[in-house]
Amino acid sequence: MPFSRSLAVALCLAAFAAHAQTYPSRPVKLIVGFEPGGNTDTVARVVAQKLSERIGQQIIVENKAGASGTIGTAEAARAAPDGYTLTMGTTTTHAIATAAYSKLSYDPVGDFEPIAMVGLAPYLLVVNSAFPAKDLKEFVSVVKAQPGKFNYGSAGQATTTHLVMATFATKAGLDMVHIPFKGNAPATTAVLGNNVEILFGALPPLLTHVATGRLRPLAISSAKRSGSAPDVPTIAESGYPGFDMSLWLGFFAPKGTPAAAIRKLEAELLAVARSPDVKAALEKQGLEAYPLGASELAAVLKADIATYKSVFESAKIPVQ
């Protein structure tokens, strides 16, 4: 009997080694649960191109947009766990979704193998140029003096742009009216037209309007200042220590994907995210390369699931 167990182990190890040597032997599909052109799609395509060069196989990006990324993510969860279907998971699809939906069609932890985090997308707090505040301290004073008067926009109910503002409003004790839009573009248009005065939005499209003076930047949501907007202070350094909310972006595979494939992809993705050309490409888009391995990504996911459930409860955001 001991011999049989040893033989079985040896055969498993041999199969493991063979898979590690031959993977990947054909193109790999990368499902992105959002429309082309957004932060998630941008990171996916920049990284996929470099990953393809490193592994010698094409990475085919497929956009499966809808329901805040959950439609494409659900499809990825159902895919064969063979290493040939991956998905770009985000704060939205893997952490916020657990709080936002009472009946989510997939389990972000139980249905996926984390591979690596590759990027972060911080959010920029801006006001219309007519707003009577030049920095975050003045902003808080103005809003507190007139509770319920001011409106803030977002890319939609329970999106990261909504939740980052809801979190800050709770911490700062602010009473504002939330106006959800259908995406970042209409939310940006609304604050440009002063239909809403305030927006905590995606960095890239806002920087253009900051440069023209139509919008005034007050703070950034990440723990560190952004290389794309180095003069804009963080929320944390502006009087709210520990504030750090960004959209993270990472690669996931269906649960049960061979460990050899996960390890190979993890190593290659970390190398891609650390490369100077990828860092530069993402920074041009207002994004940040942020390499973290599988175990670290799993820890971030677990912590963020708890965080966003708390945000929904404290801000009294309804569950869908």
C-alpha cells in the first residue's frame, strides 16, 4: 500500500511538471467585464500585450460588459479551469459586488483562484470651478455650513465613485445629495456644467478639465500622491489619516485551475507590472502599476469585502 501511494504521488508530480513545461500551448482568453476604453479595459490591454510577448501565446481580450462587471465575471467563473480563460477582477467585481447584490451569481472567493494584482486606479475629488473652496479643508467647511444643499455625482449607484465619496462623507460628517449617472462620462459632463457641484471620479478624464481650469482638484483617494497629478494632496494627508480607497485590478482564474498555470502566470504578470514601459504606459492614463502576488491579492480581497460591507451599512446604501 505505501508503494501505491508513493507511485500515485510520483505520477501527480510528473503530470504537474509536464503541465508547467507545456502551458500555455494555445491562446488564452481574458474576459473583461466592462466596456472598452475604461480603466479596467485599459489595464487589461496594456498588460495582456506584454504578457502575450512573455508567454509566447496570444491573449484575446473579450469585453463582456453589464451589471457593474458581474456579467462577464460570472461567465469567467463558469469557464473550464484549465488556465485558458482568465478574467480581470476589480474592486467592483470581487469586493463591492458581495455587498451590492443580495444574490450574486458567483462567489468572488470560492469560485476563483487569485493570480496577481497589476494596477491601481485612484479617484480624484473635483469641484466645479465656481465652487467656493480651494482645498479640502475649505470644502468640508463649506459643505458642513449648508447641509443638504450640495450635490455630488457618481458613475452610478454602488459604483466605486459613489462609495469612495460616501465613505469620505461619513468620515467627515458631510450631508450631501447623491446623483448617480450612467457612467463616468455623463457624471463628468454634469460637474462641468455645474448641474452637480462635486465629483469623486476616475482620474484620466478629469485631468484634461483640471488642466483647462474648468474643474478644481481638491484631493486624491489613494494612500500616495499620483504621478499623474503630483501636486494634488491625498485625503489622508489633508486631515484624514489612513484614508485609502482606489480601484485595484488583478487577474483571476476559475477555481481548480492547475497550480502550475497559476504560478507561471503569477510570475509573468508580476514581471510585466514591474517593467518600466508598463509603468509608464499606465501612468499616462492616470493609473498606477501595482504588482502583488496571489496570496497578497487574496488578502486584499478578503479585507475589501469586509470594508465595503461596512460602507454599505454605515452609508445606508440599499442592496440590489
